[in-house]
Amino acid sequence: MPLEVARVPVLSDNYVWLLHDSESCETVVIDPAVAEPVLAEAGRRHWQITQIWNTHWHPDHIGGNQAIKAATGCEVTAPAAEAARIPTLDRAVAEGDIVCLGDHEACVLEVPAHTAGHIAYHLPDAGLIFVGDTLFAMGCGRLFEGTPAQMHANMQRLAKLPPDTLVYCAHEYTLANGRFALTVEPDNLALTERMAEVEALRARGIPTVPTTIALERDTNPFMRAASVEELAARRAAKDAF
Ligand code: ZN
Ligand code: FE
């Protein structure tokens, strides 16, 4: 069990992820919205936080940086393109850069659209990807700083990852996303089956993240959009849903 992932649910629907390598005893926090519950969870597990990886500059992804850094002395890695908006940054990274957690390597993928410099952290050997607000279970991020063409390219690129890749999203948006997805593809059997499971899980307060690339290929209306125009129309409809 070299790598372990722990979830810290914070704010109304954010997930902060802790990724721990038991060989090097390193722990990275991905997108700490806040500090205290993250430090508490790490403390309970006797995990020493050595790094923070940010996917983008939004406050609900970097809000805990400063206090976690002050408490642990950890190093903050964040997108170079958003360095000016992430004052706690130590290491600026871009497409193709490798970030290490012990012997484990994460490749930096640039996935702009939600924000102009949004990145994801892909650990190919572990079969994990941390996607921030780019890909959600049955959804995608809002296009605050980018275009439908960029998000379409992101979706197509992520769809090519190995199907069993575990996808760690930064929010629990699955139920609302799925309800919208059903309006797009009411006859998609994989989608109706998934939604029955999601409804049951959420009724009991159980998280539906991580998801997998395979599940998203089968049920995500944005990953399944056949063209930029189709993605644009679906994104606009979801914004008004
Ligand atoms: Zn965001
Ligand atoms: Fe967010």
C-alpha cells in the first residue's frame, strides 16, 4: 500500500485530498480550501504534510495554503500561468513538468478553460489524476476564463487516459450534474443506472468521488460531446439548469 488517499470534505461541497506515500513518509495536500480540517486529518493519521499541489487560483482551492505552509513548512506547487494570483507559491509548473512525491511521479497537464492556467496532476503509475474543477462526475467546470474549444480539448484528452484511472474531483456535484445529464441523454442506460446508484449514495450522505475515466466516457455529457458546438450548447444549458 505505497500510496493512500484521504478525503477531507470542507465548505459546502469541496473535497480536499491528502495523498500519502508510506515509503518516503511524504504527504501532499491537493487544493486546500481551508487549513484546519486538513491539518487535523493529517494529524489523526500521523501524516506529515510536505507539499501542497494547487490546480488553479480560486480561493476554494488555495485558501488553506498560507496556514498549512506556516504550520508545516511544506512546499507549494501551482500553475506558472497563475503564479501572480497564488502568492504562497514556491514552485511554478507547466505542461510536461514532473512533480514528485517520494518515488512517485505526477505529470502536469495543462487543462485551461475553468481558469486560464488550470492544471491537473496525473500519476500514471498509480492510476490517479487530480483534476480540480476541470472534470467532475458527469460534469465539467464552468468556463470562467476559457472557451468551449479548450474544454472540449480537455475532455478529449482526459478521455484517452487509461479507463480505470481514478479521477479525484474537487467538488461533490454529482447529483446535480447527473440530473442535467439525464436531460441530455435520457436513453443512456449507463447513465440511468449510474444515477440510481448516485441517488442512493447521496441519500445516505456517501461521497460519489472519485470517479473513473471509464464511467465518465459512458455517462458524462461533456466528455461525450461530439463537437465543440455540442459541448458549448450543453455547457450553456447546464449554466441555466
Ligand atoms: Zn474553481
Ligand atoms: Fe472549486
